[in-house]
Amino acid sequence: MNKKMIFLVLGIIVASAGTYVVVTMLPQADPETTLCADHQIKMIDCPFCHEKLVEEMGWCNGHDVEEAYCTLCNPRFIPAFKKAGDWCEEHQIPQSQCKECNHSIGDLGPDKAVADLLRPEGIQLVSSDSTLCADHQIEMTNCPICNKKLVEEMGWCNGHDVEEAYCTLCNPRFIPAFKKAGDWCEEHQIPKSQCKICNQSPSADSPEAEGIQLVSGTSPPRYQRKPSVTCKTNELRVRFLSDEIAEKAGLEYTVAIERPVTATLTCNAEIEFDGQHYARIASRVGGVVSEVRKDLGDHVSAGEVLAVVDSIELANAQGQFLRTRALFDLAEKNHNRIHSLVVKGIATEQDDLEAEARLEERRIILSQAREQLMNLGLNTSQIDEIATSGETTSRLPVTAPFDSIVVERAAVRGEVVDRTRPLFAVADTTKMWAMLDVYETDLFKVRIGQPVIFAVDGLPGEQFGGKITWISAHVDRRTRTLKARAEIDNTDGLLRANMFGQAIVAIHDASPRVVVPKSAVQWEGCCNVVFKKINDLVFAPEKVRLGIATDGYYEVLDGVAPNEILVTQGSYLLKTEILKGSIGAGCCEVDYLDK
């Protein structure tokens, strides 16, 4: 089997122990440490010698040049530009990048080589459209507010913990757009929606708790981030060069265990009426309120009259119903008469068919008139009574749809009303809804069916239980929270709509789960990893997917099994060994091995 061995350094100097190990250099030049002769930059990092780096490193959105040639991000490139005579002393950037001196740069398209015009070394820039968008005064092709696709393309600004597209520290030209939108924290000089000092929303467990919050999305804490599917870290093996070096490293170990894990999530919440048992009731017809029979706080049963509306429209509809019914009765009698004549041979079949057609037509018209009365609020028994008595009325009763309490009243005797204005609102308050504000970073913790306890500061000692029944499908653009709904028992009637309080969601019961100490987990740039002990000299980094953080431990959802031995003290040293150019290199070999 062909194994590629990567020797970062073949020895280490352990100063604290007074032990010195001879460093043996590789016979050929190491591109990671050797400087190229022309530019005095590490050969592996020199974009002038390795043009492929330009494409790999992409665009520096903070300074609007290609990352490989950005002297503001990479000051070590400055001597190379100065040596090539490509330097603007006035603005302290390469002359070929200086838009102040070279106004034509902004007009060059992405397919136009700036090297042909300005750069002696043949370094090519990719320019953006210089046309400014009207709303934000930013180049249209670089405006993330207008072009949402840029947010995904530009990715994450790891330096300031926001999405690169909205980072005003890297992109100061975005500042006016935020100020124009009223989204600016003068005290801390960043957008207010990104200021975690003013917006104390992040979880205390989050390593980024003192960082900057997003405008368009929230970065989860590192322990919540899923492993990268393309990362090859778990294919590595870290091997100490000798038993003595392994001993000097001072590694300590732990055993992955299963233990009961309980955890809760506290959210701000507001009480609302149960939407399944809450109704705003309006008159089905325009008219004048003649009676108001119920008031605020009254208990009503289903079908009980709340108010009575006097309506000419209702009287006219009833009169139309009686007329159509009389015509139907007449058509029915005529049909029966003609049918009897046909039987006697006096009338023809044609006469019978015509009488039947007229009868069917009258039946349809009567059905429409009856349906109209039902749409105006009359029930079947009321309509049958009108048909039997032949009397009409202009009084329409407004009734309760279910057993409830009157919680709003707008009905006033003698007032003119129409269909669009509710006269009452009724609600069954034995159950209420608690609408939770769940932060985007906590979304993965919340599930339908989880128990919830709701508490209100105004009701000390009182707690109300329920369960989550719904989680919103969208996030609020301004607050970066989403709504979750819990049905809360309110049999005692203490809760009122629009009360504020806190909801405690039980996101984990006490069932056993695999946990590891937080000191065993390291972030290696794209994944959380632990180091499994193979033997006293060999350790295997393993990508892990973590759950909740509690009591100095992380829950491990994937990557570690019970009873596996993991490194705690010294895991950071092993992490540095698997990272290129790390400060801890020197005590180990790092091999790519088949799993």
C-alpha cells in the first residue's frame, strides 16, 4: 500500500525538560519554509511563482482585489511589488491596484487583463462593475443587499464572525447602507443588528458570545457546527517519534462514558389566545344594532345570542325566498296537473316535459334563495319557520360559535354596522398559546412535542405546563428569531393574552447519552475533532458531531463510542501537528493512512 508520509519536522526542542533533540532536515528544499529567490516569499505561498494560487485563493472582498495579491491582507508581498516598480507611495498600495491614481481600473471587465496596462509582473486583477446601485451606493455586482446570492458565495468572515458580505470591518463601504437603514450602533461602530454587546442574545456556551452577530444569518457556536464532508482529517494518524517525547508531551486521557443528560432552553415568550378557540364575530348583514345582550367577561354557550342587528337587507332576502317558494309550489302543482292529463291521454308528452323543466328551474331558484338566507346567518330551523309562517323579519341574531368568554366588545346599541367590522371577540381561555422567540442558533434544539413550562414575573410561584405544537418555517429578518408555539393549560384562568414571560423548554430528558469532556474537543478549522488513543505513540483524530454543552461536557451525537480512550490534556498539541505551519510542529509525524 502506497503511503504518503508528511514529516512536518523530525525533532523538537523541549526546553522545559532540558532535553534537546537534533533536528534532521530533508535533503530537498521544503516549499513550506524555503523562500523563492525572486520574491523572498515562501515558495508554497508565492502567487507570482504559482499562478494557480490566484484562482484558489479567490477574491478579497474587504479590499476589492484578488486575495493572492492583496498587500493589505498580506504585507509580506509589498517588497515584491516594490522590486517590480509597482508601488504607489502616496496611497501605500500597488500602483496597479490604486483606483485613486488609475480611474480606469474600475471600468475594466473581468475578462480584461490589467497586466497589459499596468503591472510589470503580469499580475491580473478581476474588476467589478463600477456602476453604483441607487439604494446603497455600492458597486452593483458587489452589493450583497441587492444581490442575495453574494451572501452564499462570499461565505463566512472568520475574522469578525459575521457573513463576509455584511462585514463592515472588512468592507467599510457598506457602512452608509447600514446607517441609511437605521441599523448602526454609534457606541461600538458596527451595525446594531451585529452588535452582541447591545444585543445579549447569544448562548453563554457559545465561543462567539462576545463576537459580532449577523445581519442576514447567525453563525452557530463552533461546537454546534457539523463536520465537513470533504475534510480528510480523520484519515490522519499522529505518531510520536519516541516514547521519551510522548512522555515529555504530558498527555492525559479520559474514557468516553454514557451518562444521563438533562438540558433546558429558556426563551422569551408572549401569551396569546388559542387560535383554534378564538373568534371575532361580525354581523352577516349591514344594519343597525338594536340589542346588545352580552358584555365583556360574560360566559356564553354555543349558539347563544350576543346582539341583534336590524337589517333591511335581511328582510328583502326573506321576501325573495317566500316569492320563489310560492312560484315553486305553483310550478309543482302545474306539473302534477299536466302529468295527470298525460296519463288520461288529454295532454302530450311534450307538455309534460315542459312542465317538468319549469318545475326544475323553480327548484334551483328556491335553493339559491334558501342558501342566501343561510349565508346571512339564519339556520335551517329559522328558514323552515319563515317558510311555514310566511312572515319575514329584519332582526338578525348574532350568536357565539362555541362555549367561550366575551373578551372584546365593539357593539353599541343604535350604531350602524357592516360585514367588515367585528362586534365581539370570544375565546375559550382554558387553553392559551405561548409564542416562543427561539434564536436561530438554538433552532436545532427545539422539537414538536417537547414539554414547556411557562412562568410570568407578575405571577410569582406560578408555573404553567404545556407542549410545543408548532415551529415556524421562517426566521424574522430583523430579530433573527423564529416563532414556536406551545399550548399551555390555563384551567385556573390566571393567564391573560399579551402577558410576557419566559418559557423553559426541556430539550433533553435524563436518558443516557455519550459525553466527553470539553477539553477533549478541538476545532481544527472546519470540524470539531477528538484524538483517539491507538497506542502510546499513535493517535487518530476523529471528526465528531456534538449535541448540547453542559456541566463541562459535550454530548457526542456521532464519532465516539462508549469506552473509547480520548486525549484531554495535550489534545491542542496534537491538533497543531495536523495543521500546516502550526506552532506545535516538531514532536510528531503525521501520516495519511487508510481507515
